[in-house]
Amino acid sequence: MAKVKLSEWFYVENSGIHGKGLFAKQPLKKGSYLGSYKGPETTDMEGAGPHVLWAEQDDGSWLGRDGRNVLRYLNHHHRPNCEFDGFDLYALRHIPADAELTIHYGDEFVAAIAADR
């Protein structure tokens, strides 16, 4: 995988979805590798903070990374334009410049939000 300098591709700005969001500085092609979620690893689901991304491992266990790069600003959307494969982020479709990048946080998150309403 090519090394990606995230500051050349993205910027953080106020989001219409929630708080801060991650936006494209330039158009991004469908299927493009966009970067890796970096940060300290954890297996403590109960003590994890709000920026921990969880990825299921080959053995069925879960590993989290507490986000330390700008990818931690990805917001949830029911129709996301990006997705993670493990900790690597890819564009699901063409993303125009200045569009907010989004992911689907998972069914458990959606169920929790619905229960809070």
C-alpha cells in the first residue's frame, strides 16, 4: 500500500452531522485507499474512549485502536462514502472535493441511538 500523507488529502472542519468532521481536499476515486487508522491498541471494550475503532481479527477476537490521526473525525452516516477493511480506509464511491467523509459505525451503534430516542 502506498504511504498516504493525510494532511494532503483531508481537512477537519465543523460538520453538519456532528461536531467536527473529515473533508476531502481533492476528489477521491472509488476504491481508493485513503489511509490507516492509527493509535494505541486496546482490547478493553468497557474502558475504551469515543475514538476507538474496533476491528474483528481472524481468530474472532476484537482489537481496537484509539484514534490519533485525523481519521478519528469520521462521522457516522446511514449511507457512508467510505468503509474500513480492518484499520485501512477505502472510498466506496467517488467523493468530490470538500465533501465530508463518512462511515457506518455498525448496527450496534444504530440500535443504541434508536434506543435513546
